[in-house]
Amino acid sequence: MTRKDDILSNVLKHEMLKDKYHLSQKAMPKTIKEALSSSNPIIKSIALLIDNLENTTPTSDTVLRNIITQYLNESAL
């Protein structure tokens, strides 16, 4: 498991996420790669943030916010 996978796992274990978004254990991806291809917009948004953390040239906050906002708008949350 990579560091990003560990971070993802820890974030997705948060009770507030489970309760508010009704995330089941079965729906939880094990890797960033799985999370990035998830059909769940919350999981995918979290994965986008975590995936950007350790890029050698991280995306600026503004660009990353725009990417996530656009994705969430398209997914009709």
C-alpha cells in the first residue's frame, strides 16, 4: 500500500463521512486508483485531493478547487 492509499483509507474511516454520506464498507476503495475511478462523487473528490498531495509539481489550490468544483457540478450532487 502506498502512502496515498494509507491517507485515503484513514480519511474514509471518518465517522462523519460514513454517517453524512452513507458510505458502506463495501463501497470503500482500497487504493487511490480505485477511488479516482469511483462513481461516488465524495470518494472521487477526496481522491483527487489526496492524489495531488505528493505530485512533484502540485496543482495550485485554485486549479485544484476548480477541477473538483467542475467534477461535482457535472456529477449533479
